[in-house]
Amino acid sequence: MLDAWLFRCFNCRVLSIATLRVVALACLSLPLVHAASQQVIYGINPNGDLFYYQYLGMGDGAFSWGKVNVPAGNGWSFRHVFSGGDGVVFAITDTGDLFYYKYLGVNNGVKAWGKTHVLIGTGWNFAHVFSGGNGMIFAINDAGELFYYKYLGMATGAAGNAAWGKTKVQIGNGWNLPYVFSGGDGVIFAITDTGDLSYYKYLGMNDGSHSWGKVNMKIGHGWNFRHVFSGGDGVIFASNDAGELFYYKYLGMSTGAEAWGATGKQIGTGWILDHVFAEFPTPQDPAPRVEQLPPPEDPKCAAYASAAVAAARTAQNNAKCRVSPENGRWSAVYQDHYKWCLAAPPASRASESAIRDKHLLDCGATKIF
């Protein structure tokens, strides 16, 4: 049942190891159930037993649950535990050993595992550790320095130096905060001792560069909770000292705006366990957009527009050749060029084509043989 929950998660509060094991929340969600209305949450009790819960109200914060309190494993007595997505779970011991686990029951809660307890790293003695998705792991030391790691063995559980890309690349400092957790797509949330919730946008997800968009944007206050973790897609879960679990929907994921949908909707009680974290979402490749265009009335303008669009795309795909698409000459929209061509004299068409060709030649995108 839902009573007997109250998870102590690493990304919620930094506590003494002697009094509490903390857990890094990998927290993102749109679980492998592949439905925006569902999320998988894992909980670990003081005995090290791992449980599976399926929350069904992601879309609107409804008090709606599927499977709950389903035993999924035991022996999970770690300092930090967090999801990497696609059923991958990372766990760190008190001595700093990092282990890889592959859970196969994400869709249905069955007790099924692939590789388990594979040692993939040592020296992970950090105050905070949490996933950024796609093998990216963030870690914060006691000095408040933020580091980037890239694990390349998500699908296989590979170990050794070859299983890692960039490691321990410092990308920030001043992260001496009690609560830090990932929201997905480079968004990091942090909560101060006074309960202020702030938004950060990290832009170096692919290469570990020290690159940031908006930082320290205050988006809320009164976040004085015992545990806080992300559910993905702007959903944030929070539980208070009474064990009540609440749902919040943040609408400013792409902008850092102080914008909220549903806030403070109670969705559970009795959340009393040692660790809690949500399944990190596996990014879905959007279906390619196919633009349906009406058949051109003028074959010469059809040829002109097709060549112009091809030139614009070539320019955009070459860093040295890029031109602002606000410049109509470099628009990648077929109809923009086609309609212009219909009213333009042949000499103007030839001139525009020549200008594009020269630019691509000068910047090295094309060559004359």
C-alpha cells in the first residue's frame, strides 16, 4: 500500500552518513511505459529492499496509481542510488564504488534483472550525484564544485576506462546547496536552505563544456520539504515531514520562467522509506516532419525554389557558412522562394542564385572541379 512510504532521497537534503543514507535522484520521467501520464518511482526501505511504484497521474496530478509497493530486489544498502534511464540504475557505496544495474521490469514491475552489481567506477565520494540522462552523470563535492561525467556503457554495463568518455570535468562551482536534482534536457533545479527554488540550464550536455544558459533563476519559494525529486516533463514531487506526497507542474522548462500549472496537489501519504527516485526518461526521437507542398505552377520557379532551399540547408549544416534564416535569401522554406520567384524578373533570380553559390564556395561548403 502507499502507506509505508516517505523516501529519503539524496537530491533532497544533505544529511550525515551516520544518521541517514542519502540518495541522488536521477529523476526524470516519462518512464519506459511510454506514456506521458505515467511514471515509475522506486523506493528502498531501511532493510535494503527495493520496491516499484507506478504513478498514473503525470498529466494532471491526479491521485491515481497502478502497481504499488511491488518487491523488485533486495540488498540495496547504498549511499546513493539513482536512475540513468531505460531501466539502468546506478548505486554508490559508502566507500565510493559505483555499480551498474539493469532492471528489466520497468514496464510491469516484475522482478527481472539483466546485469547486476557491475563495478564501473571508484572514487565516487561526492556529496551529490545525479543523472543528466543518456549516460551523463553530475557530481558535486563538499566544496560545491560541479563535475560532468559521460558513461558510454549504458546499454551493456561495460567497465574500465574504455567505458567512459569525459570524466570529472569541472563545469561549475558554488553548488553548496542542500537540494539539487535534474529536471531533464540540461535543466537543473536547486533549493536553498530558506526554501527558494531556482532554475539552471546547462548547455554542455553533449560535450561537457562549461556552457550555461540561464542560471539561478528564482522560480518558487516555500519549498521547505523533506524530499524533492523530478518526475520529468516539468513534474516535481515533494514530501513533507508528515509523509504527505505532493505534485507540482512547472511550465517554464525551456525558458526558466516562473510559470506553474497544478501546484501542491496531494497524491499520497505515508512516504517513509530510505531512498526514492524516479525512472529517468529515455528521449524519444520525434517523427520526422514531412512538409506537404502544393504542386508548383511554374516549373522555372519550382527549380529555383528547390535550389534555394538546398543552398540554405547546406549553409545551415556548415558552421562556417551559417547565415541568419531571417535573411530571406537564406530561408529554408520552399514557398518563400517560390512566391518570390513568381514576381521577380529573370535577372533578379539569376543574381540571387549567384550570390548563394558564391557564399557557399567562399566558406568551403562547395568546390569547383
